[in-house]
Amino acid sequence: MLAALEYREALSFLENLTKFGFNLGLGRIEELLRRLGNPHRELKVVHVGGTNGKGSTTAMLASVLAAAGYRAGAFTSPHLHSYTERYQINGRQISEGELGRLIGELRPYLEAMVAEGYEHPTEFEVCTAAAFLYFARRQVDFLVLEVGLGGIIDSTNVVERPLVTVITNVGMDHMDYLGRTIREIAAAKAGIVKPGVPLVTACRGEALEVVARACREKGAPLVLVRAAGEPPGEGLSGLPAALVTWEAEGAAPDLAGQHLTVCGRHGVYRRLFIPLLGRHQLENAAGAVAVLEILREQGYAVTEEALRRGLAATRWPARLEVLKGEPLVILDGAHNYDGARSLARALADHFPGRGVVLVIGMLGDKERGKVVAELAPLARAVVVTRPDSPRAANWRELADEARKHLQEVYEEEKVAGAVQRALSLARPGEAVVVTGSLYMVAEAREVLLAGT
């Protein structure tokens, strides 16, 4: 009972911290970590940023490192169903009791900071500090650390010397905080580039120009990830870059996952299997291979067998996750335009010719019109719902956007009602696709799993 009480109190405390919003900057977390003895400096970190795919890449890397025999920590955000998902070692979540005690331990430090005139750390800063403390105490061999928002002033960027950094890609997201152009957003994300530390990226175009410039200025070796036959692209400005390429194997659809071949810098890895769908996940897997090759160069043992077992064991729910049944249900947290494009391609690749009933709910600060324009034309019917967030204001405007593309559009404020409406609308052979805000998708997932 005590552990449960501690956990509930911790959740209440963290929820209350959301009033501090996204108060960006490193001063607060640096001061908090100083008071905790700078636990982040004890950790060997792989730092993973980017607009989309950073969570999937983090999950793949942690899974492979665990398969290689290491104690692999992973810190990710946001969570689907429980805060404990954010803190994992070899795939096992922190216990509720331990997380509760950890947050309780931090509270006196936070109160002392405020009493001494410092701003109160934000929810994510507290979560990040707790992560560093937890993983340092557990003496993990590696911490695969996902960036929360952007890069340069994200609280995870207190890490001074990671083993390797990753910027999966750069797209339009969080414009209120990161900038209104690809160049501005890329500059924020390139803030995780560190002097002499190798960077792996699949960035293209203007984003690549910005990231390559950061690498050149800081002497960071650059490894590019590309589809087989795709040119590296413009933007390198003479900066030498190594190339890792990927190619899909086998014919879709296969709902169990995908096979690919990766041509790395030190070998060719044929018939790798990932239990994740979508071409974008093939690129993420190739990026993970590139990171693991860099770790090998640094003296860490990761065999090809471990690579294969770890990739095949990756679990990352609600990202093109298929719940089999009648109707088939597909869950995907495509919360921005690039994510919607990836979802649209995946539906064409893995579910060709299948009718779709779309359930969608998005926050008000997203490019809702562009997302709907990408996905609504693929659907026979659309059910619009409201994510459980203050940022979901004017959620019904999404239905107005959908009606520009088709007539059969429904509005259900409660997520559970939206899921039930979609299931009742689906005809034999059709699929229900639930997408948008990850928190909304998580709520829908709970409803669906409770009904199985």
C-alpha cells in the first residue's frame, strides 16, 4: 500500500508541474543535477533526437544492446499508459514504488531551489533528473536517451560527451517552440551535436545543410542514412560523410513485420527482421545499425547475432501497431504532417485496397489541416474526437477539415465513443485506423485492449 501511495502522490506532483509548461533552457536542470551530484556524468549515453522516429530508434538500440549482454537503460517520452514506461532497463520498466520514491526524494531539492530564488524545474526536467539518478544508481552500461523537445535547450542536452548522437530527421513540429522554418527547427535539433562526437542522421535538404554545418563547426564525424540507390543529397558543402544504406526485402503485406538489408560501413547485414511496419521504420533500423557500428569502433562488443536478435525483439506499441480481429485495427501516433505521410505510405504498402474508417484527434498546435488532407482521402468514413488535453481546443475544426475531402464525417467528443462508433461503421474487410495525438491513441488502445 505504501508503494502505491507513493506512486499516486508522485503522479499528482508531476501533473501539478505541468503548470510550468515548456519553460525551455538548461539552467534549472543543471542546478538540480549539481545538487544531486551530477549523476548524468557517470553515464555512457547514446543521444537520440529528431522530429519523427526517435522513439523507435531508441527502442531498437536499447533492445540490441540488451541482446548483446549489456545493461541497457532507455529514457523515452511521452508514455502511453504509465509514467513507468519512460524508465526501462533491458525492457523492464521501473516499478511504481521506486518511481514514487525517486520523485519524493527530489522534492526537497526542488523546494530548496525555489526558496533560494531559482525558477521551479518543469515536469520534464524533473523526469529527466530522475532518469539520470535512476540509471546511474542502477549502473547501466548504456543509457539510450531520447530528446524531449528540439535539442539545444532540451533538458536532456546537459549530457556533455555522449558516445554518439542521432538526428533521425527534421520536419515541421512544435513550431511555437522550435521555429517556423525547417532551418530554424534543424538548428534547434542540431544543438545536440557535440565536438568530436559522431552523428548519425537521415536528414535531407535544408535540414541536412544545417546539421552538416554544425558537424563541420564542431568536428563531429557525419554518417548519412539513405535508401539504396538514393544519392546523399545536397547540403554537405564539402563535409566528408560516410554512408549507410538500406533496402527492403520481401513483398508486403506481412503484418508481422519487415525484412531489410543494411549496407553498413563495416559489413552487409542481410535479412534483418523488425516487427514494425512502414518504410520509415526501415530507415530507423538502418540508423540504429549505423550507431551500433560506431559503438563497435569504440570497443563495445555487439555481434551480428545480437543485432539480429535485438532488432527482432524490438517492441514499440502504437506505432503502426496492428490489433488483429474483425475489423482489423491499426494504431499509429502520427501527430504531425511527416508522420501522416509515413502512415499514408504504410497503409498503401501493407494494406492495399483495404477500406479504412479513420479515427483522428489532434492538438490545436499541430498542422491539422495538412494532416487531414493527407489521410482523409484514404478513408471511407472519419470519426473526429477530442484528445484529453487543454491544447485540444476547437477540436471540432478537424471535422470541418475532413468534410472538405469526404461526406461521411462524425464527431464523438469521448475517445471511447469514437472507437465504438468506428468499429460499428467498419464493413467486412475494412480496417479501423486510429491516429493523431499519442495520448489520444493511448486512450483508444486502452479501450480496445480492455475489450479483447
